[in-house]
Amino acid sequence: MIISIIVNVAATRAKEEFYIIGDKQLYASLGSRVADETIKNIEQYNTVKLS
């Protein structure tokens, strides 16, 4: 739970860039709204870039 809070704080305070290095499934397992939205945005961005 504390890791989820730390990630939420880091993501919501990022001004210009936010880097996530690690396992997407592990990040998704945090059960956080911010993590879920971040993954959704990354997947949408990757879809546009790959098209």
C-alpha cells in the first residue's frame, strides 16, 4: 500500500516527464487509479506511434 501512495505522489507531481522503469504487470497490480490511467495512456501513445 505504501508503494502505491509513493507512486501516486510521484506521478501526480511530475511537471514535464515521468519515467517508469520496470514490469508493467507489477505496476498495474498496485491497484491505483493513477497507475491504471498511466498504463492506458502509455498503451494509447504506443498505438499511435506504431501506426
